[in-house]
Amino acid sequence: MAAFNIKTDLKIQYQNVSGTWIDMLCDSYELDIDRGIEIDTGVLAKPSVGTATLRMMKTSLQDMLGSGYPLYKSNMPFRVQYNPSASFVTIFTGFIQNTFMSYNMDAKKLQITVVANDAIKIALGTNIGTLTIGSGTARSYINVMNQLGSAITAIDSRFTLNHYLSGGSSTYQYDGDTFLNETSGTIFEQYVDAELGWLYCNRDGEVRYYTRADINTIQGDPFSSSNRTVSNVHSTDVLHVCMDAIDLQYDSDNLVNVVRVTNAATSLKSVSTNSTSVTDYGRQLADFTVRFNPASPSSTLANWATEVVNAANPKLIKSVSVLVINRDGNANGVLLNDIGSPLQVEFASTGLPTLQQNYIVARQHHVITPDHWTLDLDIWKGI
């Protein structure tokens, strides 16, 4: 297999009004892709709008001065693909947000910046006229997420929402809630926080959500040599990914070992304490407000608080960095570990036990030029 060539094996494209994908050609470029979730107070997975920022230079001024140009404009579909072997694989899908062009007199080149957002922008920014939560099982996390997803799709057909795995709902929303002229992001946040779930956009542009049970399943497998592993221990195994850098932290700000939670629907409160963590690290209190029916099916306020405090750990691997192009010149398989997928990390330090831990990919940050490709992976154990 021929070595991976960024100049020919990477496609940056927009989709025109007829539905055809068009390559964005230039003399040079820099591409920055940042997408995934953000972690709030070390425990809550917050959906975050993904962005792709493309900076190009061209000797031709056609894109700015040509009749009918530029052909790529706001709201047009935008994607980035790479060719690891025989076919192209997408690593970002979204919609052009804005385009900026300027002529550099010294370089005699046209400078172009294109910014695209993924579908989380639609997920968080759509105004919902009316949304009423039904009764019984219609109030389950899965059903209310699907109901909100359908309401957004009815407004913007570019949006799709799917429950990716098969775990059942852990929470029911409070009976009889009706949302009037609310932003979809406000409603999503209420649902996801109560479930301790995830909402994210995959690389193909589909918005997905996880239940609490899904998170348990993803991070439930033991460390295994049969899984892809980012490691500073050299190996020729096909599943080995060479670690370029690691962010290993002890951060007490990310530690919550005393939780005080209030149900916004009923004003009921519950407190839970991880006594072992308090003894080891000192008391770290955090207040949370959630909104769900605390009696059904089984996820009471106390259970929610206990889940959070039992995850207390200030010593975490926050992120790892890898060089996407291997020593053999080919793109490595870590690109297939999308947001929300499991990833193993191994780290060895002389004289100390080797760390071997399972994480979930929470965020990806690509920096790509015609000569170089780095990838920072924010990882998290979830709750």
C-alpha cells in the first residue's frame, strides 16, 4: 500500500446547490477541526458546537473577483475526508458558517478563511414553539429526546437525531411539562444532565445521544491487547498508536466528593458524600440542579448524587496527542475512534507501575497542513 499523501489523500469539499461535492483547491492551506463535548465541573457532559476552520491561499483571484463567485457560501454542506487505503472516510461534516477573503499585496495571493459548524449548532440553537411531555413511558429519557429531535427536524430538515446504542432510560422527565418558545439547547441540557448522558455529533454529521446505561457499556470492557491503544511503549502491533504527548493531571477543581442536588421540578434536595475521597483529598462540594421525576423508574435524586460522588478522582489523563501519519507513512487507525467511542491509553514511567486505562473520546482537535497532521484527543471516564 502506498504511503499516505496529505496533498492527494485529503479532501476538503463543499456541496453545491445541485448536490455535487466540489473539491476546494488552493496553493496552500491550514485546517483546524475542533469538535466533541465539554466537561462541566468534572462530571457533566455538555454538547459543544464543532468547528472546522480552513485557511487557504491562492495566486488566482477568481474566488473573489470572478463572476458569480465565491461558489461556497453560508449554509452550504462542508466536509473533510481522508483516504486511509482504498476509499475515503469522513472526519468532519457540517455547514459553512461564513467565508472571509482578502488580498495580500506583499504575497500577491488571495487569503481565504472558511468556518463551518457541525449539526450541534442546530441542536442547541433551534427555537421550539411548543413541546409537551406526555405521561407514562412517554416521559422516559429516550422518548423525550426523540420527541425533541423530531421537533427540531420538522424545523430544519438537515438535522437528524438517533439513539446510537441500546441502553434503556435511567430517568423520567417530570410529568406535564410544557415548553413554550424555548431554545432547544436549554431543553436538551435539562434532559442530558438528569440522565448523566451524552449528546454529540459524529463525523458524518449525525447527532447522537447516549443513555447512562450506554456510557456504562462503553467503558465496561477491561483493558485488552485486542483494542486500539495510544501508548508511549513502542510496539509494531497494528492496534498500537504512538503517543506524541500526554496531559496527566492532578486537579482538585475536577473533584466532586460531596454533592448537593436539587430537583428543579419539585424543589426536593439530596446530599451524598464519598467519605473515602473526602479523607484522601479533602472536602470538595458542588451544587447541582436537575429536573426529572425522582420516583420513576429507579433513578432518585439520591442515586443521581451517589453516581456523581462515586466517580470522584482528581488524578486523570485529560488528553493524549498523536501524530496521525505513522513511521511507515500511513495514516493510523486512531482516526476511526470517533467522539463517544472507547480508547485505551497506556503510559509507562521508569520505576513506577504502568498505567493501562480505558477512556471515552470526548473531543478531537485536528491541525492539518500539507506537510503535517496532529491530533489531540480529550478523553474522559464519564460517570
